[in-house]
Amino acid sequence: MPVFEAMAVLSPSAALLTKTLKPKITTNHQTPIFLNKSTAKLESSKIISICSPQLSNTKASAISRSPGIEAGSGLVSEDTKNILDTVEVFGLNGNAIPISDLWKDRKAVVAFARHFGCVLCRRRADYLAAKKDVMDASGVALVLIGPGSVDQAKTFSEQTKFKGEVYADPSHSSYKALQFVSGVSTTFTPKAGLKIIQLYMEGYRQDWKLSFEGDTVAKGGWQQGGIIVAGPGKTNISYIHKDKEAGDDPDIEDIIKACC
């Protein structure tokens, strides 16, 4: 996994740098960059230094649990709830549905992906689906929403065999309504770099075709997501986690406690 490929994993726009920037090769053969965990940690620092100079002095650390979890009443403002009531997402059949209808008559765990090609999002889908039996036993639906087209959502669903429901948000309206963060500084971080390395070592892969489709590239791939537990009731949001950076998954047990 070359440095420039790792840049593109975090943001498709970063891959455009490879057209003008070429790494120096000092040997006459290719050697795998990531040979073990210690080597991976070293290379992740190189990735961060190249992608974001202002973060190059930040010490890379092991992946940790996110502190960005909130639970209880008053998590979401009335204005946000009113905006959500106007937001539409699209099912795999192409039909639009108000997003709040996803939890109007039931409780649901709703995960928001960075984009449908994202390797970090594929891991998020798996780690939530691993607890679907617990959710099912409590009558809780599992939903994943991605900022892309219905066709992208279909491809994601087919590739991952995700056990929950999948919806597309082409306009990113739900992300804006929930005020999920977006930007370069939230994408290129030491923890994100380390997590990508870890996932590649576990066998996860980015879908490059989805990652380079128009909508994702136009948005830069900077969008971060989150997870909410909502319902029953359109305005009932009892838990919200806003990703602080790419790959910022909360502890799965916190989600289970909130929903089940």
C-alpha cells in the first residue's frame, strides 16, 4: 500500500496529487511498505506528514475510542429536528422517503458513512452488523446512509452484503442538518492513517471505482459521518455520535446500551 494510495483512501481528491508528485525510488525492486505493525506505525507518520504538514509533528498513537459520544435529552436542537423533517433519502428502489420516517414508528440505529467506497465505512458496516442479532431481539432497526447516488448505494449493499437497510443521500442534506464535520483537518489525522493500515492488514479494501465517481470527488471526500439512535417518534433522538475524524467509531457497547 504505497503512501499515495493511502492518501487516496482518505480522500479521492488527494489522489490527484499523484499526477504531479512522484516518490523517489532508490532501489531496483519494489519492497512492500507495510511489513509489520511497527513498520506500519512508522509509515503512517509519513502519510500524515505528506498529506497535512500542520499535523506532521503530531505523535501517532494507537487507535482509541472516541470521546465524541452524547446521550440523553436535548442532544439535537429543535431547529435541527425541524430541518430533519424536511430531509429526504432514497431507498435502493429509488423511492424518496423523509429521513425521520426511518425512526417514526420504531427505534433505529442509523449510521452515516463518509462515502460508499470508503474502506473505513465498510468496517463500520461490519462492526454494526455483528450486533444485529442483539438489535433484532430488541426490535431495533439497523440503517446505513451514505452521501451518494442510489446506484452507489446498491453497489455498496451488494459488495458488503450489509444486513441492515441502505439509503442514499445525494444532496448530503442529512449530514448538513446534523452538522457532521467536514474538512481536510478531519480527514488526514494520525489515527485515521493508522486505522487504514490496520484495516488493510485485516483484508479490507477501498472500492476505487465508487471513490472516484463524480459526486465523491466533487465533494473532495472530506465529509465525516456519525451514528444516531432515534425513535420511536420523529423528534426522539436519544444518542448521537459525531465523528471527530475519519474512522472515528464509538465503542459498540455504548451503542447497544443506547438502543437495546
